[in-house]
Amino acid sequence: MVLLNDMKKLRILFALLFSVNTVFGQGYKPTKIDKLVTISLPSGYIQKDTLGQHIYSANTDFGYLVATVEPNAKDNQALKREKDLNALMKNYIRGIQQQSGDGSTQNVRDTTVGNLEAKAFTLVTDDGNGNVQDRNFLVIYTKDATYSFQYAYPDTRKDLVNSEAKAFFGSINLSPELQRDDQYTDINSTSSASITLIIWMIAGGIAVVAGGWYLYSKSQRNNELA
């Protein structure tokens, strides 16, 4: 009987994962979030413009998606080298963690999207009632804009979301116009990143989290009331 139950669970799991791939292939369409970046989103996504940010959000089978474009302040100095980019992203992630209260950032790592460097990490939060939420982030900085992509889901679904999350992040497509010098310009420079730019990035990160998490929480409340 135990073996039969286990086999039944496996069949359900495989069916769910297969349905994710099918839905992503048929129900998601490439969406230009600006002239340089495209990502696949469900046809029923919501777009909001808040404080100059462009936020795209949507429910999925297992979680919630948020893609945000933040135009960078025009008077900020350009980054000079990779070390400056790493320092900026470290402060960005710290700002997101601080905004979340008792949240913790896990599995922080470097990655690449197209020709650009990016940071990926997971923010884990607990409301104190045993409701643990995981939010997978991928953040890309360029001199003109900062792009943040989030996939949020209850921790209880973490064994089900891999295919859906991988498909979402894997659908990010950058224009060939975006090259590494759009992130930092001079690898031989000894200059440090602009302090004003780092402060702005922290504030921007907090705004992204607040906006994205507000939409996610509101969506969850609406689902509970439905």
C-alpha cells in the first residue's frame, strides 16, 4: 500500500511538472519590458508604473512572477570596473534583506545573462505563523537601467516550482546592443563606485521589493477571498 501511494504521488508530480512546461510553452508570450529586454509572461500579466519603475506581474500555477525595470538616475557616475559592480550589487542585496525585516538571503551567486553579469539569490521570509515564502531573484545592472526578476512561491511548493522558475528566468532575452561596457567601462581604473549611486541602488532595491511584494501579497489575499 505504501509503495502504491508513493507511485501515485510520483505520477501526480510528473503530471504537474509536464503541465508547467506545456503551459509555459503555450500560454506565455515574449513581452518587451523595454526596448532592450524581453521576457516571457502569461497573457494576463499586470503592468504598473510606480515612481518611474515599470512593474510587470502575474500569477502562475505554483507562484508569482515580477519583472521590474528601474531607470537609473541620469546624474549618477558610470561604474568603472567589475569591482565597483560587485560592491554595488552587494549593497543592493543587503538593502533588499533589510527591507524584508527578518528575511535571509541564501545561495547568493554570480551568473551571466547574454553578455552581461548578473546576481542571483533567494530571499526567504517567515511571517511567524509558519508561512515561509521563498523569492528567487535575478538582478542585472546597466548604466541606464536596473532589471529585477522575481519568482515567489510558498516554501511548501519548492519541490514543484523548479521547471516553472527555470523556464521564467531562462526566457530573459537581451538585445545584442547590451554589452559588458554598459555595466562598467574601464577595467584598468582604480576609482571606486560612486557613493551616491550605491545609495540610490539600495533605495531602488527597497522600492522594487516593496512594489513587487505588495502586488504579490494583494494577489494572495484576493485568491483567499475568491
